[in-house]
Amino acid sequence: MKITMIPAKRLASAAGVSLVLALPSQVYAHYIPAEGEPTQVHGTVMTTWRSASPVDQYEFWQIPGAFMGGDAWPVSQGVSLDEVSVTAAKRLDENTFVKLGVSTHDGSDGHQSVGIEHASIGFVCCDVKGPWVVDVGRMSAAFSPELLAHRSTSKFTEPSLIADVFFGRHFHDQGIRIWLHETAGWSAGAEIWQGKAFPATDGTDGGAWDAFARYSFSVGSVEANIGAWHYRAQASSRADHRYGGGHQHTPVAAPGEQAVQFPDVRYTCDLDLTGVHAGASVGVGKSARVGIKGAWAQLNMEGILHDSGSREADVTADQYAVWVQPYLTLNKHTIALRAERFVADNTLTGAAAETLGEGAGALSEEGHTPERFTAAWLYQWRPQVQFRTEYISDQTFADGQNRYAVGVVWQGSFFNSVSSD
Amino acid sequence: MFAVFRINVTGLFALVAAALFLSGCQTESQTFVDDAGARESAFDWRVPASVPLPYEPDDNPMTEEKFQLGRHLFYDARLSVNGEISCSSCHEQARAFSDGVQHPLGATGEVHPRNSQSLTNAAYFNNLTWGNPALATIEQQVMLPLFGESPIEHGINESNFEQVLMSIQADETYLRLYAAAFPEQEEPLLGELAWDNSVKAIASFVRGMTSFDSAFDRGEMSESAKRGEALFNSERLECFHCHDGYNFSDATIDRGVTFLEPLFHNTGLYNIDGMGAYPDPNTGRHEVTGNPDHMGQFRTPSLRNVAVTAPYNHDGSVATLEDVIRNYAAGGRVIASGENAGDGRISPYKDGVLVSFQITDAEVSDLVAFLESLTDDAFLTDPRFSNPWRAD
């Protein structure tokens, strides 16, 4: 009996054609271009039609009990361009490599902005592939697979509740990472962040750090991985930048529609997030693979809610979110299910607790716990093109909603230049 | 092979289960809210749940008995030097407790330089009167019209206060009302205590004048009013920056607010010397502080019931809401001739948020319709706030 430790790149390729799409983003997020390898320029386009949005046009998407922000915009009804990204990576010399990446981010009223996700330089120590690596610059976090996966690489068109509720969907920040990179199945390290990524803030009273470890192994046709992480952040007057955080005004509503001004409640707090994740899959015959993945994250927060009108309330929160995702891949088809649950245990204290809690969306709905169930069918039409259909039973609000989605994803390399080095 | 896999997978789920257990997981979402007594009061404030309660002074907590005593005093002309005026002389219920004239007259005929303010939701202001940052309580404010000498309003002073008090003491209705309002006192209508109690009672009545039942509150606005609301909240007009919140004033304080810096604004109404001066004695906050930078600064009035409180601005010098809007649209007021001639648009003390904007006649009508939707008709006719002597 032989247990083999497998790097992420091989893990992806070993999983068969259905994981072709899963490879590039993971590769470009944290993979190290090899010496002599041509410059890689990779692109992604993902577009989806959805039957409904979880909120109306002039409503704010605040899952009851959650402290949301970042780029966690609600999905839109109709056709939306969920993601466009271009990422490049180049090995400069024996010990140095660089990455650049830009991607669209959702915005208000269906508008999107383009942001720099990666602009980093890496240093490989001790061998051409590590094991020790130092990354410096703007980059996505490595501590949780939840954060390095774009929607285009997930089996689902909507991000997980863990990503949306706890991290505002994306995590890209300036920082430094020191880590043991995919050595004997292990990756482990620590990251220090400036604090520009939700849920932290930057400045003297902000910032964040994390530590993580994960382990991948295979036994015959069985492949498995497990990991854990801890993230700690400080936030000072953190706004929900989706709707607030700057100059406030009431949206201009269409005739006959009502729009209200966003309350712009701020958080000044210390928060700890702890998570574990695991997955296992087994090959069945030559063309099928069945697996299950799951993640759990716990938030502990203590601080104050406040607004521009000198209202304050103390807040403590113990929250967790969990998802479990079984899936079956057969030839070019994948069927995946995802069950998610978000549980908040919040305590707000102070004369303004009710007002601020309501404005921040921090109040749970009486007798209701947010849940969401998703069933997806993915068809790998071409090696770089995938079609998706999805059914979502969204119970994050007490008056739940069923919606449907149909989409297509293209991912591939624009070109592989021959290295001039 | 499978034995190893089983061990590893078993270990994996055991780890997850252990983590969930160790987290002390709550299985259902809940939010516990402790408002530290913010909704507790011995008084029925009659405000909707969405509106926070106002502060009550520690030395004058609200009671229905004090409110009713204050109501009687508010409408009683005996509380003046010559029995000519009461508080209600300048604060009529049908006009949201303003008086409809540019400058009110005191008991002795002296003209007040300021326009009578509406008392709507006075409990929610962090400072009272138009421009005095030192007047933080209604109790302090009540003293001014009763005992003030510049200008003389009620005209009560050291030479006549005993006579005024005797007229009150002689009324059995008051003996009953004072006893009910101050049950812990043996002689609540005697000596200096009587004046202290009277001020507290009048303040309680004024503090209890809450108004949150307009068409806007009920969501029953006309289409024109809805368009006006959108204009009001637009970046073009910027009205909402000063007239914000549930009371439409940035000078609003309630139990949820820990501290509110007194806010005053110069709206470019005057510029009589080309350097931003306002005509004496109406120089606003500057009149109290003497600070040149405070020239022409006045507290933002609430817009609730504003449609029935004409004329407008601190000196009642603007006749209609349409004119108020057009002054803002111009970025200030230009007075072409007369002793107050000047271009308020270029006042160096004008608030930075006041910039000119273009607005059509139809949009002015919509904006006025929105302001009219803030009228609480029930408040204007509620017997609870009416003259009790007339009922008696």
C-alpha cells in the first residue's frame, strides 16, 4: 500500500477532464512558474443568466445576522457578466518570479469595475521549486481555498456563504507571505496583510494576519486533502463599501419605485476567523469520480457599531458558516450538490442597538436560520468551454426564493510565449 | 488501501465534528438586543417603534401629570405681566405651534427679531432656539420667553412675579394639577418651587409634542410628492445633508446618540457689508459666541409640518416654500436694495454644502408637494395638544 503526496497541479490534472477548468485559476493564484517555462497569460470569461435576484433593485443585500461588505453583491436577474480576468505569470530567474492579474468585480446596479488582483513578486528559496517561498505585493490570500477560487473555477455560479459573509467574496490585499509550498503534500505558512481587504481595514488601527496548513495525499484512486487556518483582523470604522463608506445619497429610483438611503453603519472591532476544510474523491472506473468536499468557518467578533450621528452599540458575535458539497463526475458531465448554513449568535448592547443593528443588517430574523441549497449540472463541451445549469433554493431570508441559472465559462491561455531568458 | 482511506477519512470528519463541538455551536441564528432601557419611559410618547425616544432630563422625567399641567400653563395668559399673552400666542397648534407672522409681539408690544419656531418634535433637538448653542434643554429655553428682558415676551420679572404666581395659586384647577404632577412635594405651588415646577411642567408639555403621522410616514404620498422626495435626496439639490434623518434636521438627538456636536449653518441669506455680515441682532450663533466665523449660522429646523409654518427662515423674511427653494437654487439670496442689500451667494461664511443648482418650476412644485406630505394633520388637531381652558 502506497500513500502518495500530490501537488495541487497534479491533483487537478489527475482528476480528469472535468477539472481542466479548476486548474488555471488555482495555478495562477499560487503556483510558481518554473524556470525556463514560457510566460503564461491566462484568461477567463464567465457569463450567467439567472431567473431572479435575492433582493429587489433598490434593496440592500444583507443576510440577516451577517456583517456583510467587500464585493459581496447580490447576483442579478437576467444575464450578467460574472467574471472576466486576465492573469500572467513569469519566471525571472532561478529564484524570482512575478505575477500580474486583473479581474472584474461586481458593482452597484449591475455595473462592474476592473481591479488589480495580483501584482506580486516571489522568491523561491533553497531549490528551484522551493520548498520555501516568499511572496510580496498585492495578491489573493492562500490561507483558505475558499478565497483563491473564482466563481469560474467553482462548480457553482454563486460564491459560498463563507466567502460572501465573512470575506466579502474576494480577498486581495497588499502583504507578504512566507510558506512551505507543496512539499510532501504539505503547504503551510503565514501571511501579513495591510488590511485593505474586507473584513479588515488598513491604517494604524487596522491590519490582518493569518496562518494556515493543509495536506493532500492519495491512496490508489482516492485523493484527499484537509486543512485548517486562522485569520485575525482589526477594523476601524469599517464600512459596507457595497452601498456606503463614502458620500451618502439616496439612489434615484425609477418612477413609482421607492429607494432609501443606506444607513452606513460602521464597525470598529477585533475579529478572529477560524476554518477547516476537507475533501476526498475516489475514481470509479476510467471515467467517473465521486467525491465530497466541505468547509466550516467560525467568526468571533467584539467591538462597537457606530454611525455618523454619534450612535454607538457594543457588539459581540459568534457566527459560523458551513457547507458540504458531494459531486459526481462522469465523462464530461458533473453533478454537484451544495448545502450551506449560516448561524449567527449576536449580542448588541446600548441605547442605539436596535437602530444600528437594523441598519447594519445585524439582526437575525426571528426563528429563521439562513440556509441555501444548490444543485448544479456542468457539461464540459470543449476542453476550455463549460456549460452550467443550476437550481438554487435560497433560504437565507425567511421568505425564501427558488431561482435558476444557466451559464457558460471559457478559460484558457491566450498564448505561451517562449521565454527569452 | 481502503483501510488506510477509511482511517484518513474517519479522522477528517472527526476533526470537523470536534471543531464544531469545540466551537460551542449555536444551532439556530439569534440576535439578542439589549437597548439599555432606551424604550422605557413612564410617559406614553406616542412615537412609532422605528423612531428612538428622546432624552428625558434626570431632574425632570416625563409624566402624564406634568404634561397636562404644562398644557394648562402653556395656554394660560395669566402667565404674563399683563394677562395678554400665553405661550400659545406665538405657538398655535394649527400652525404646528408657530404663529404665521414674520415677527411676534411680546406682552408689552415689543417686537421679537426672530420668527416663532414650530415646536414640532422639540424634544429631539440638541439645542433650542435658532442660534444659541448654549441652550441644550427645553427647561432652559422656557425661561427665556417667561423671564427674558431682551426682548420682553411674557414680561415676568422680580417686580411682578409674585402677582403672576398669586393668580395661578388662586385657581383650584392648578392646585389639583400641581399636586398630581409633583406628588412628592408638600407645597408644589409655593414660592420659588412653584416657578421651578412651572418651568418643568411647560417643558414637559413641549417635550411631549411628537409628530410622526404624516402622509410621508404612512407611505401615502402623491406621485408629485414622491418625485419631490427623490429631488430632496438627490445629489443635485443636497437637501438631505442638513435635513436628514427621521426628524429632517442634523440637530436631532435621541437616546441612541451619545454626543452630538451642535451644528449651525449659514445659508447665504444676507451679506450686507460684502463680507458676510447679517443684520443685527440676528447674527445667529455669532450673536452668542462673538466668533466671526459663526456669522449667520442658525440651527437646521425640522421640516416636519413645515408647510404650515410660513413665513420661513430665522427672521421670517422668506414668505413661501417656493421662495426658500429658489434661494437655495441660487446658492444664496440676493437683496437688490434697502438696508439689507447684498449678495448672499458670495458670503464668505456660507456653508460649503450650499451650491447653486438648476431646478424647473415643475420640480419646485414636486419638492413643495414632498414638504407638504410631511404635514401631520392629526398633530395639528389632536385634542391632546389643544387649549384645555377652552374645553373647560
